[in-house]
Amino acid sequence: MKEKLTNLLKNAYAPYSNYKVAALVVTKDGNVFSGVNVENASYGATICAERSAILSAVSSGYRKGDFKELYVMVESDKLAFPCFLCRQVIVEFFNMDDKLHLMNQNEEKTYLMKDIIVHPFSSEDLK
């Protein structure tokens, strides 16, 4: 996955922050969907790589329970966790025992979603 993510980082559009992020979603049936961060001069219109990859899978018909792993690579010396908007989308589509792999060129750490999403807001809260 590291090579795929490294190549994907080249597609990130980050002219304002120069902080490039690439993400890959792996589904239970083995398909892989990619995403990069795409910034906008109107910052609210920016989309993170994690959401971009997840929404790509959803656009292809995948739903909650179909997801297995999320890989996130940053072009930085530090690993970076998904922002809280991304974490909310992760809650919608991933199970809490699914894996999150954080990477840069020198390091990789793996977490379970439940380790980074302690008190999720989910569909259960709407009942």
C-alpha cells in the first residue's frame, strides 16, 4: 500500500496549505478506493483524502459493513490522525473493529477505529 499511497500523494491538490494527504479504503471483497485532499480558496469547500476515498466507495455502491481498512498517508514528518469531520464519516461506514493505518514515508502505525473514536455519534443516537 505504501507505494500506491506515495504515488497517489502526487494527485493531492493543496496549493494553500501544501499539506498533501492520500487515502485508500479497502473493502471486505478486496476492492480499493482512493482519495486525496482537494483544497479550495473557500476553505469550507475543501475535502479531506479520507472522505474522498470513502465517498468514492459509497458512489460505487458500498455501504456500512462493506469496509475493512483505511490507509492514510501524509507528506509530513509526523503521522496525522483523521480530522473530526472525517471521523464522523468513518463512524457512518466503518465498524469499530476495522483498522486504520497511518503512514508517512518513514513510519506506519495501526489502530482500531474504536481507539480513535471514543464517543461516536451514530444512527443509534437518532432513535
